[in-house]
Amino acid sequence: MPVLDIQTATATYPVHIGPGALAHLLPVLNTLSGPNSMAVIVTSPEIDRLWGSAVRDMLPHPTHTLLIPAGEQHKRLATLETLCEQLATLGADRDALLIALGGGVVGDITGFLAAIYMRGLRFLQIPTTLLAQVDSSVGGKTGVNLGAGKNLVGSFHQPVAVLADTNTLSTLPRRELRAGLQESVKSAILGDADLFKYMEGNIDVILAGDPVALAHVVEASIRVKAAIVAEDEFETGVRATLNLGHTLGHAVEAATGYTTLLHGEAIGWGMIAALHLAQTRSAIPTEDAVRIAQLIQRTTSLPPFNATADQLVALTARDKKKRSGVLKFILPTGIGSTEIVRDVTEGELHAAAAFMLAAMLQTLPHATAVPA
Ligand SMILES: NC(=O)c1ccc[n+]([C@@H]2O[C@H](COP(=O)([O-])OP(=O)(O)OC[C@H]3O[C@@H](n4cnc5c(N)ncnc54)[C@H](O)[C@@H]3O)[C@@H](O)[C@H]2O)c1
């Protein structure tokens, strides 16, 4: 079973990947230095019902489980405050270990909880969605949303280990699986042409949930992210490329109240928009643009939503990647390459948003529709 070591400026930790990776929980805990006063699992009720006992059965006592409601709308400071109070009631001290069991929402909240409770606890990630396995559980970005936008409050806090057990994806709704795959398409565009080709050739087994095919996708995606995070843990440079598709993707999520589209679906739409922008600048070979659009189209259902281009452009003004009023936009320049550009005009954003909306209306996003 593959074990990747993530090395950042502040931490080194293992990621165990594949069917049955959960079995490594106790050996991993045994390698942690320092005392563990208690283990506290943070999860949501449905994931607890499905996978909670599989984790608890492997843990030494005492173990506690804190439940948070599922859904992006609960990734808020209010949830965090409740969890802090619950940890205090349990008597959790700085030697407690938090275990995030769930998707990106549980992982982001638990990681932030670990970053701030008593000024910092250790935490371990057990991601149970494809999105969390290929992306959010690795790299140490944690946080919650504000009414003004996504992930606007947070911290960098690396986990002590990640167990990405692809068997846990067997209970994941297919729509979630497809949405999560968008982050792998993103990783492949960023830096792995072989992964891109693998997904093109094996999409049916991947979408059927084959744990071995999924393990390959998870491992390759994490390799891309690991290399980027090793170079730039705190997003002062290359890490921004992981936001490919996120400028307009986050705007779509905000415009639709975080309820109509799943995060990965919004990123799929955002990548369609970024692709259009790249094509209008002749920044990407047409053949690559066509393949990317086709893979996005084959991997997700991209449900329709209500928004206008004006609305979406206005929402990009809150983008966290904006520094001193300048937006950093991630342009796909080929299969395996991207470029960070700072000169995207409001007109270009508007055209990209309008293209995305038109493509959504046709529900046939296709790069060849765009003049190169
Ligand atoms: N920290 C990062 O680097 C990073 C990167 C990408 C995305 N994110 C964040 O991740 C979040 C999205 O994560 P997500 O797509 O995993 O969504 P999610 O956490 O909301 O999970 C999706 C749904 O699947 C359910 N679920 C989870 N695992 C399951 C399983 N094995 N079986 C059945 N149901 C299961 C959850 O209860 C939930 O209803 C967003 O908030 C996004 O901002 C963070």
C-alpha cells in the first residue's frame, strides 16, 4: 500500500493510501511522539453511522466523538465555538489528539479547531470523500466560511498523518464522487499528464468506484499537491496554482448560496471558464483545451444554476487571491502546466463568466465552441 511523505517547511507526515488504509491507524498513533491524553473524533452523524465504529474499534481508550451537522452551510465560526466548548467540557488538554473523520467540511473545521483550541493540538485526517482524499486532507489549509465568502477565516495547520482509505468511498453518493474527481482533473492539469491520460482511459472504472483505480487517482493527485506544498507551504507563490478554477468557481458557490452545487462541481465550472479565458489569449493549444473540456464534461454532471455574469464578476472582488487589489488568475496553459497571471481584466472575467453560463445553458461545455 503506498505511503507518501508530505514534507513542508514546518512538518513531515505520512499519507497512507488505498483500500484498507484505515488499518494503519493504531501503528500510526504509536509512532506519534508525546503523550495522548485522549482521542476525540470529529465527524457528522451519517459518517459516524457508516464509518465511526470502524475507527473507534481501532483506538485505545478513552475516545470521544463530537458530531457536527453535515453541509457547507455549517462550516462556520458558530460550529467551531460549539466544538471548543465541547472539548473544554470533556477536559481536553494540549495532549489531546483530534481525528477528522469525513469530507472536506469536517476536515477544514477540525483542522482549524486543532489550530486554535488551547493554541494548538495535533490532529489526524481520515478523509472519506474523494475530494478530501485527493486534495483537502493534505497541505494544512484549515478554516471556515463567512457570509462574505469561502474560507475567509482560517489557519495553516498540518495534520500528523492522513489515512486515505478508498474503501470508505464505497458509501459515497455517485454525485459526490464525480464532484471530487474535478479536483483530480485539476491536479492532472497542474502537473501530471500521465494522470490525465489515465483518467481519460479509465473513467468508467473510476466512476464505478473501483477502489484500486481510485487509489491510483488519489495517489497521483496527492503527489502533485505534495510537490507544490513542499515548495510553497504558505501560498506565497506556486501554491496559488492549486486554485485553478476557483476564482469563478467560488463566485458560483457564493451566488448560489453554497447549496445548489457541490464544491467540486463549482470548480468544474470555474475550470471551464478559465479554459475559455486561456483560449481567448491563445495561451493553450486547442488540442489540449478540447481534451480538458471533454474530460470535465465526462467526469461531472455540472448541474445548472441561476446567476448572471455581472453577479459573478462582482463576487470575484472578494477573492482571497487578490493582493493589493490585483487578482491572481490561474491560467491553464496545457495538460500538465499552468501560469499565474495578474493582468486579467474585468472584461475578460465577464467574457469567461458569460461563456460558462452559456455552456451551462447548453449543458454541453465544449472548448471547440470558443474561437482560439
Ligand atoms: N483545505 C483544503 O485544502 C481544501 C481543498 C479543497 C476543498 N476544501 C473544502 O472542502 C469542502 C468540500 O469537501 P467535500 O466535497 O468533501 O464535501 P463535504 O465534506 O460536505 O462532504 C460531502 C457529503 O458527503 C458526505 N460523506 C462524506 N463521506 C462520506 C462517505 N464515505 N459515505 C457517505 N457520505 C459521505 C458528507 O456527510 C456530506 O454530506 C469545501 O468546504 C471546500 O472549501 C478544502
